[in-house]
Amino acid sequence: MNILRSVLNSHIVFWVLLAIPSRELISDIWLNDSYYAEIMYESGTWSVIFMVMALAITPIMKITKNWRPVFWLQRRRRAIGVASFGYAALHTFFYIRYVGNFELIVLEALDTAFLLGWIAFLALIVLATTSNQTSVRKLGKLWKPLQRMAYAALALSLLHWLWIDQFIPDLIVWTSIIVCLQAIRLIMAKSSPRKRRLTSSLPQ
């Protein structure tokens, strides 16, 4: 049991788990360009999955009253966020390799779909580079507001998908998850003070 607990609590093991989907992507890097659409889809999807997972942890904790498995994930939320950046970096690398022309990349960046993707990627770079204790200490009270940029990064990523117009079902799924969780969280937050007031007003 102690061995199992040590394995589950190992950060190295958790990083390995996060990296598993990248194995096939990396092995496909030098395949024929006919695989480009699949590689872009898979890398972009995994980036969004981990982004949604990282953002969903806090609402689920509030809803489940700090359920232990969710609390376990909460302690690893930064790693999940960095994994999202890692898959976004792979996604960007595949795109740059496929286009292979700096001028064309710059021109395409002016298109709405690509511009949204680039801004989302830049936001993820900021989030990933500040997901460490050194940044927490140096930024102080600014760190949490900065990390909320993750919501903007997710929104921009989903809009990127929308403009590309290829992943609409996926867009609906991931948007629905976050919207529903945040809505439940807000409803619970609003009802809790009311319940406390009602309880305190009852005769003792």
C-alpha cells in the first residue's frame, strides 16, 4: 500500500502520465505531410483537454466539498497547465514545420483564425513560465490574477477552433463543461450566504 501511495504521489510518474499522448505525436513528426491534419488535430485537442482539466479542478472541488481525488489533482494543477502549453507548443511546431516559410507564417498570422491561435499560445507561454514557486514569490498578489489568464487562453483557443471551422462538436463539448461547472459554482456561492442568514435568523 505504501508503495502504491508513493507511486501515485510521485511527480515524475504524474509527468510521465501527462506525456503519454505526446509519444505518438512525436513519433509522427517526420511522417508524410498527409498526416498533418491528424497531427494538428491531436496536438490541439490534447492542449485544450489539459487546459479544461486545469480550469475544471477548482469548480469541482467547490461542488464536491474538497473530494480527496479532486484535491489530489488540485495539488498538480500547475503541471496539468504546463502540459497544456507543451501540447500547444507541439501544435505550433507542427504548423511552422509544415508551412516552412517565415513570410507566409507572418501573413497568415493576420488572419483571424491564426491570430487567435497565436495570442492563445503567447498567453500559455506566460502561464507556463510563471507556474513555479519562484514566480509565486516574486509576483506576490499579482500571481493569482495573472494565472486567471488561463480562462482567456481557453476562450481564445476555442475561438481559434471556431474560425477554423473544423472542430465544432469538440468546441461545444469543452465550452459546455466549463460553462456548466462555473454556473454550478456561482449558484452554490450565491445560495450559501442566504442559507447562513436564514439559519442565523431562526429563534434559538
